[in-house]
Amino acid sequence: MRYLVTGATGFLGGAVVRQLVAAGHEVRALVRSPERATALGTRGVTLHAGDITEPETLFDPMRGVDGVFHLAAWYKVGARDKSVAERINVDGTRNVFATARQVGAPKVVYTSTLAVFGDTHGRLVDESYHFDGPFLSEYDRTKSLAHAVAEAMAREFMPLVIVQPGVIYGPGDNGPMRPLWDSYLRRRLPVIPAGAAYCWGHVEDTARGHMLAMERGRAGESYILAGPAHTLSEAFEIAERITKIPAPRPVSPALLRAGASLLELFGQDAEALRVMAGTTYLGDSSKAQKELGFEARPLEFGLKETLQYEMKRLKLPEQARPRPAQR
């Protein structure tokens, strides 16, 4: 098969590309700067210079494909400059869908997120859940708008499948969790918010879920590609068992919210604090398991290789690394 991937230089997009190439598919990647995407070229990926916010750059790479994976997005919780969020996440997504329909792409898999459901307040929700806001971050808000665009296109009988990952982690993670792990491994993370909880999906499992959605997903349907649910405290307890580094102490989310209000009083952006303050982004992947054959590894397995990778990257001394269990 021949596939186009947007967002191929990202953490998840790169994993999708690797799996497509390994399966013998021909892969095209839409990249803003081909000279910065040479790693993809060495894998045999055909690079096409373009940008999802520039519709005229989408036609050539999309012509003749058997499917499109649209993963490109703006994802910067707590960033100072949010002006491009809607242009990329909403307008860019609309451009991709419109072009796919014009060229007659047989199928599109769109990467949404559990964040479109907002704070689920401890509930493990399914694909039928709906949330109108207010949202805690500009990422959540604009991805919710993009999700609505995707649903509208699907209602117009476009062959489109929506997938919704939760938190994505794994070796090489460059997302918002990486600074937390780095601070923890350097013993510079004394506290974390109690109550915060996420569905933890390993990047390779989530990428595999995308391929399954392309192969088996029903047009017009959404599939939650969520890993097992764990609180942030539980995740760091697992990390402590792996690394022997003491887990951070959970603190009341109310303290973080108060800190956020104080920062905002002085004109500072406190978006990241509010997102972390006891928020739960939880979804049930039963539908994807049943219809697609999706599976997600336990956090204990995936986190071990992730932390070992980060320790090596940070060049931590041997005594800070996991020790073999004593008999």
C-alpha cells in the first residue's frame, strides 16, 4: 500500500512511519523542512515539502495514495504563543480532509485525543461521551474543534476514522511528560499533584492502533486507543520500584490551583499548572480492543524501558540506575 503521513517527524508519527515501512508499505511524509527530516529519508520514506496550513502543498503528495494518516498538530500546553493553535489544529485539519476528499483518498485516519473530553473527573468514558467546555488548555479546545470537523466530514460519508490516544510515552518521548521524568531522575521533583490520572499508552502500541484503524476501522467511527489508567502518583510509585529513586510526594490539587491563580494575577500563563491540578483524562478502549484487536502493554513494562532510555540520555551515574534484584 501507499500511505501519506502528516506529522511524521513527531514522536507518534515517527513510530507510525517505522511500522508502516517495516510492514513493507510505501510511505510519503509531508514535512515543512525536508532538510531536517533526513532520518525519514534514510528509511526509504519519500519526503514532500509542505504544510497543512497551505492547502496548495497537499495535492501532489496525496494523489494516488491508498490512505492518509493525519497526525500533525500543535501540542504545546503552557506555551506562551498560542496564536497558531487554531490555524494548525483546526484549519490545517480541515485542509487535509478537504484535499483528501478532492483527490479521492480511499481512507483517512485522523489522530484526535482523549483531551477533547476534558476533565472526566475520574470517570472512564467511552466514544459516546461529549464535552462542550470550558477547556483547560488551548490544545484541548482546538483539538475539540478539530474533532468536530472530523465528525462532520464523516457524516458527509467521507471514509474517515478517528482515533483518540491518551498520554503517549516511550523511549525518545519529547512530549510534556518528559520534563517530569527528567526532573524525577535528577531528584529535582519533590511533589506531584494528587488525583491526576491518565491512560498510559506506549508509543509503539498506539502506533500499531493507528495501523489497525486503517486496516479494520469502520468509516465514521471513533476508537479510543488508550492504555491502562493510572494516577500520576501510581506511575511514580512504579518508577520508584524500577529506579529505586524515591517517588515525589503527592500534594493537594487545590495548592496547584491556588498557585495558578496567583501566577495569573501577576500576568503569568498558568495553563500547565491548571492542566496538572488533579485533572483526569480517562477513556475506555474496549471498542478498539473488540473491533480492531488493539492491545496496550502494562505501564510497568513500558515505563522500565522508557526510564532506562532517559537515564542513558541524561548520562546519569551508574549508582542512579536500576539495580538487579537481590536474591
